Amino acid sequence: MVPNIGSRERVIRYILAVVLLLIAFFGSSGGWAWVFGILGVVLLVTASLNFCPLWALLKINTRGKAT
């Protein structure tokens, strides 16, 4: 796994993950809560690993240089 997420995108993913998880736990009622929760967890994991499988599949690299 070659890191393909830059630092700016990583911060954005962390912020979006927190927002989505807060919506899932406190703001959403009904069937959409689990969708927001899953999206939040996915963003949190990809930001933590500095790797996004979708970006790798699409050959997108926001990190700059490939290491």
C-alpha cells in the first residue's frame, strides 16, 4: 500500500468523518444513521492509513510524490 492521500486531504477526511459520525449518533433518526456511520468510519480509516483504495484504483495521488 503506497500512501496516496496528502496532508490537506487527510485533515478534510478527519473533519468529515467526525461530522458524519456525530450526525449518525445524534442527528439522524431512522434508516440513514447507519449510512452516515459507515461513511464516517471509512473516512476515518482511510485518513488514518494515508491510503484510499478508490484513489489507487483511479490512479489519483494527492500526496505529491509517490514514495
